[in-house]
Amino acid sequence: MHRLLNVGLERRLVIHVAWVLLALVVLWLGFRESGLQPASDFEECVEQVQAKRPSNDERVALMTDCNVRFAGRRKAGGGYTYFDFMQGRTFDIAGPNPTADEHKQIDRAYMAFLDAQRREAILAELAKRQNERLRADLENMGQPVGPPIELTPRNPAASATKRPIDRSKSTSCEDGSLTCSWVKFSAAVKNAFASSSRAKP
């Protein structure tokens, strides 16, 4: 009985190996017939698709496959560029796909890009608020002003008792000083106007 189980297991194993070999042969023959060599970059992949002249549906599928396999695009002077649609800019890369270090560099640039966008949004919001405040201030300036504010002294009795000082009657006036001369002159002018107004009937 044990021997029968081993024979059945061996047969199954041989059948599975035969199927795998048959599938590999079919794939190899199909690949050889298509004449397509593995593409080394996006442009070569596109050339192979165009040389095959597939139907529209098949062409779209093959072009999508080229886009998935190769992120970089060949530059005219050599090398490749990678377009990051999140930042809307291109990066120079060494091969048809970015390396791990190039991915890190692109990610760092994206973080800086997000920081710059955040700062711009904050500045735009601040400018918007400042414009709104200025508009409000201008609108408030155009509105009519209320009644004037009356200022009354706190101690009106003390200010009413004060009399103005007559500077024309200075007791310590020296004849040679300019201040004394001015005081005498202004007193003489006042007296002259006072006497002329009394003389008129």
C-alpha cells in the first residue's frame, strides 16, 4: 500500500513538471514570434509598441504598460528626467527609473514644496484679513461723526477766581532790558488805543 502511494505521488509530480515545462515552451515560442526584446527605457518601449501596430485597445494597454514600467523620459543630451506631477516640475535622474536616493531627493523637494505652499496660503490669508480691516476702516471714516464731546473742568470754582496777570505793571523792570522795553511799549500802545476810543463820541 505504501508503494502505491509513492507511485501516485511520483505521477502527480511528473505531471506537474510536464505542465510547467509545456507552459515555458509556449511562452518562449510566443515571445520569440513577437520579436519584442525587453525595452530598456520608455522611448524604446514606445518604439516597440508602434512597430507592432496593435489595435487601438491593445495600443492603449501597451502604452499604459510602458508608463508603468518606466517613470523617466530620455533627454536629448543623454540621461533621463522624471516629472513629478504633484510639484509640477522635473528632476534629472540617472536611469529610466529613479533610484532610492533620487526618490529621497524628490521627496525632500516635495516637502519643501508643501512648506512653501503652506506659507503662501498663510500670507494670503493674512493679506486678506488686512485688506478687510482697511476696508472696514475706510467705511467707518465715511460715516457721520456724532455730537462733539464737551469737556468740563473738574473744579470750576478755582478757575473762575483766578485773574489774568497784568504784565504791563512790572515792579522789577530794568530800563536797559528788552523785556522791560517791550512791556513799556505794549502798555503805551494800549493806553493810546484806550484814550482814542474814549475821545470819540
